[in-house]
Amino acid sequence: MLDLKLMQKDPELVRAALEKRGSPIDVAEFTAMDERRKALIAEVETLKAEKNRVGPEIAKRKKAGEDASDLLERMGLVAERTRRLDAELSEVEAAEKEWMMTVPNMPHASVPVGKSEEDNPVVRVWGEVPKFDFQPREHWDLGTALGGLDFERAAKLAGARFAISFGWCARLERALAQFMLDTQTGLHGYTEVIPPYIVNRRTMTGTGQLPKFEEDLFKLTDERDFFLIPTAEVPLTNIYADEVLDEAQLPVKFCAFTPCFRSEAGSYGKDTKGLIRLHQFHKVEMVNFAHPDRSYEALEVMTGAAEKVLQLLELPYRVITLCTGDMGFGAAKTYDIEVWLPGQDKYREISSCSNCGDFQARRANIRFQPAGSKKTEYVHTLNGSGLAVGRCLVAVIENCQRADGAIVIPQALRPYMGGLEVVEPK
RNA sequence: GGAGAGGUGGCAGAGCUCGGUUUAAUGCGCUGGUCUUGAAAACCAGAGGCGGGGCAACCCGUCCGGGGGUUCGAAUCCCUCCCUCUCCGCCA
């Protein structure tokens, strides 16, 4: 959520910032609501102040056995009017809050202005794109041929956009997950967390999935307001909801390996084959709670932590900055890491690292107390994939394939694979 | 799933029976001060969040788990939801 004060003080600045990301807002609509709210508050509070003054007088008279019917009659009218105005005030407040909650974050000044993914500049490229003396195959083809992947039976069990892994492939996915967790906890100082995979509405609202994107989520309709997490960013970021951290605690760095569930409504026809876009996938997620002065620095470091995994696996990739028009709802700045996929002959997203500034912290009410200060401030929250496990599995299969259809396990993963070096065709 | 108890300010904990000098007692902790070589102790004073108004010192409203209701007036009465604890049952 944006700062209400800023919205009141300089709505034009907010409007201009959001225009850059293609999210127009109606300033007049907001101003009308805000002014109506203030007018109602002024009137309601005048009435309540009178109530508070007269109340003790009624009590005093009753105690003394005196008649108070004149005051009672008058206060009856005041109460009636207060009820009506209070009801209207609640409506206006709810509408204004809802309005604020559906406004996306403002892009940071350093974010390049652009309309779509076409306009995302490449920041750096790492590794050599491998040259094959044969036609490289796609992962669903290779994986299925080696008996590791089965999409048909997955469709029987659950439907489209699901997969089953068997044997070496299941183990490889587990190895990747463990390798990523070990890297983030061992090399980069992250604390490993196992959070709930099901969360409530409040939590989904804190990170920005709700109220605007409910159709992207899986909801447990028979239960209370329960949702399956679309990313561990949601439970990890909300861990400190409604809490005040000590300045000395910052930065707090959590990572978690979790399943992620996405309805993929609206992505019909996109990536219908393979592991790229599933309803259920695994991801290692990193979340930082950072001091506002150091959050953009932290974003660079976090992106580097995600890159490190690909470097150790020797998978070529590039980093791009999302332009203003391509950023997610809560982000102020985002780097995407795209890994090279020979089967598809292109780079595909494998990680997204964002600084959300105080946008989520304000929604979830996550603050810190600067040393020696009585006041609290909102922390800055960052999140990034470190990495998407399923897509990394795709990258390993496609980049490490041999002409005979075998897959050569990357050196770094072999200890996690019981020493296995090559997955041989039968 | 069954039965019972409870959610009050940073923490502990009264108030709820009988709604109105409670602007939520008291203790601890916290901040400033006095005293002291320093610290402790003692004593004095102060202190919250959110919102509205004012140039300002300030003033007002609101907050006793969330929401709703009764009433001139609710921490207190009623309804509802959530959470915690104890006992029983079941269970990886």
C-alpha cells in the first residue's frame, strides 16, 4: 500500500509515477473520497465529544434522584445521528482503503521506463551458450524418454499442468533443492524456514496477492478463508506482520523450500508442454527485511545470491531489469534472472528478485525501531527466488544433454546424487 | 470430534457479579531528573498506537482478540467469528 499521507499531499506525483508503469489512477475519485471522509469525521467527532460531556451529567442526576429526561431526549437524537454518520463513515473508509489496496507500488527512480518485456534492458550475461553438434532436445522429450517425467499419468491424476517425476528425475529435483538451500544458508547467511503452505486472507493481503489477484490463487473453498501459497514470499514476509523489530536485528534473511500453487488463470495456451508452467512447482525463496537506507544495496546482493546457484551449476544465464511496465504489483524494482534453455533456444525466467520498499511493510504492518528513537519506521521487504527448482531441473536436463540422450549431472550436484555422474538411456 | 477455562496497555495482572468520577487500578520494565565518585536503592516526574483540527503550546476522537447488536452511555450485557490453554477421544 502507498503512503496515504503522500497520496493526500502530492497525488500528482503518485499519478505520474504510476503512469510510467501503465497503471492510471483517478486522482479526483480519491480526493473526493478523502474529503468526504474528513468531513464525516469532523461531524461525528463533534457529536461524540458532546456525548462524552453530557454522559457524566446524566449519571450524576440519576444518582441524585433528579430528572434527566431533557438530556436523555436530546442525547437520543445525538445517538441516532451519530449512528447514521458512523455508518456512512465506515463505508467511505472501507471504499478508500479498498481503493488504496488496489493501487500498485511506485517504481524506483532507477527503473527504466518501458511498456512491456520488450523494453527490459539486459544488465549482464554470464557463461557461454553451449554449442551442440546435434539438435538439442526439449526437456519433456528427454526427460520422458529417460523414464524420469510423466505428463500423461499426471493428467490422469490431476489434469493439465501437472507432472510426475520418477527415479533419477525425482532425486535430481531433491538434489537441486538441497543444493540451493545449502548455498543460501551456508554461503549467504540465510536462515532456513519451513512455513505454512496454507495461509489466511490477511496474510495474502499483506504481500499484495489480495484483494486484487484472487483468481490467480487456489482457495480451499470448504474451509475458512484459506489459500494455498503461490510463493513462499507470502508466509516468509508475513512472519513479522504486526511486529516491531530492533534496528540491530536488521537485516533478517529467511529462505525456504516450498511447493507453490498457482491457478494460471489467463495463461491458456502458454507453455502448455513440460515443466515450465505448472499448477504446482517447487521453489527456494529468499526474503529480506532490510533497513530502508540499505534495501537497494541488499537487492543487488540478493540477486547475486540467486546467480551464485547458476554459476556453481555452470548454467549460462543473463540478468535483466524489469522496466516500469513489466513489474509486479508490489515491486519498486525487479531483476529477473533468465537461464539459457538449449531445447527452446532461448533464455527463460528462473528467478525474480524484487525490492518492495515499504509497500508490503505498510500493508502487513512490519516496522522497526531505530536505535535511540521512540518512533517506529516501516522496514523494506525484498524477495527473490533462489531458485525456481522445477525450471532449474529443466535447465540441467537441457544444458547437460548428450547426443545419445544421456544427461551428465553437474559436478556440484553429484554429492547430492549419491555420486551419480550420468543418467544413461536404457 | 466432546467437555471446560480464558483472551485487558512493552510484560504481569485487577476491573466484568450490580453498565455511568476508570481520563483502565496495581506491580515490573522503560525514559528523564534528584541523590551518588560511579552504579544500585530510594524518591520525583514522564511515557503508547491510529485518526481529525490548529502556525503553535495544545485540543478532540478512537483503541480492553476481530466484527455486529442492546443503551442516552459498554472493558462490563447479548450475538457471532478467530485464537490460546486444560482434560477426553482420534491420529502421522
